[in-house]
Amino acid sequence: MSDWGVRIRVAVVGAGKGGRAIIQLLAESPAVEIVAVADVDAGAPGLLLACERGIPTVSEHRAVFRYTPDVVIEATGRREVLEDL
């Protein structure tokens, strides 16, 4: 929880090695709630971690908005995904 008692709702798009590292880091913060993780690869390391932690996962990047995040982190490194978000 932050000093104001509010958790920031975060979605992560891209769950490869970098996305997994971001998920691990954010999951340690009491001020952050990871509300969704997206990747087209069902075997992506970050998706597997999200499943282990009970975080919703989706295969289409725009689907993270169903979970009403305050912030979306684009971790695919793909310009077209960033522009589409």
C-alpha cells in the first residue's frame, strides 16, 4: 500500500524474460497490484509466473484494458504494440 492507502493497478504487456523480471519486481511492491499480463506465447515465462501468482493472463494485448489498469507497461519491445496501446 502506498502512503495514501491506494495501490496502483498495473498491467504488463509482454511476458518474455524482461516482462517476467518486471512482474517479479512489481509483485514485491505493496503499492502495486498487477491486474493482468498479456503475451501471445502461452509458454512465456512471465505468463507462467502470473498464473502461479493468480494474476489474470490474456493473449491479446488490448485485452488488458478489461482489467482497468491505471498503468500499462509495454515490455514487448515491438513498436506496433506500443502504438496500438
